[in-house]
Amino acid sequence: MPGKTGLSLLATLSKNFPDMAIIMVSGNDDLETATFSMRQGADDYLAKPVPISLLVYRIEKALLRRSLVLENKAYREHLENLVTELNLRLGQNRSVLTALNSLVQSLMRREEETPQAFAGLQQAVSDIDSGIESLAEFSKGIIDGAPVARRPD
């Protein structure tokens, strides 16, 4: 590579293509260079001459490792989305509980409005029950690894 070093190419590739598997193949069999290359993002370092069978094996190994890293990243993002959804649903249920608490407070202050308050209380309890059922289904989906459908807002 006239005018460039393998290490400068490694830096460019690592920066521009962070998900790419990179194997450094060099005529330099120096441990410091190999260690530096690995720290800069290379998945492997081979010194020339490299037997084809070894190169193929190391490529397969690097691709498998990258595949696992990408799968782990996608799974982590999926879990973060599930946590966000769960927090949203918990917040909705907390709102229902707050309304229920206000209703109970009102009921305690006004005996003459008791029938209407009980009707509101019954609705709030029904809403909480639905929310708990929804959270149970959501949690089961997380545990089973099944895709979880969002509840319409």
C-alpha cells in the first residue's frame, strides 16, 4: 500500500465501519504491533506467510465473533425498548392509582355522593385490573422471548 500503513488503514476502517471484522495480515511479526492492532480494533493479527487454511479459519472465527457482537447489540437494544415500554405502562397504571386515590379521598369527604364515587371506584379498579393483566402478558412475552404487541394508546 504505497503511502499508507496497515495501521492507518485499520484506524480508518475501524472508525468508518465499526461493525466490520478486520484481520491484519502483515510481514511484520512484531508482538507490539500485533497488540497495538488488536487494541485499535483488529479482530486478529497474522504474520506472513499465512497458510490459506489458517486464514480461512481465522476469517470464519472473526465473522462469528462479529456476528455474536451484533446479535448481542440488537438484543440489548430490544431489551432497552422493552424496559421503556414497561415503564410507560407502569406510569399509566400509576395514573390510574392516583385517580383512584383521589376518588377515595372524595368519597371520604362527601357521603352524599357515595353512589357516584363507588361507580368511579369500580371503573378505576377495572382499569387497574386491565393494566395488571396487560403487564402480566407483557412480562410473559419478555420471559418467553416472544414479540410483544404494543397496546393501543
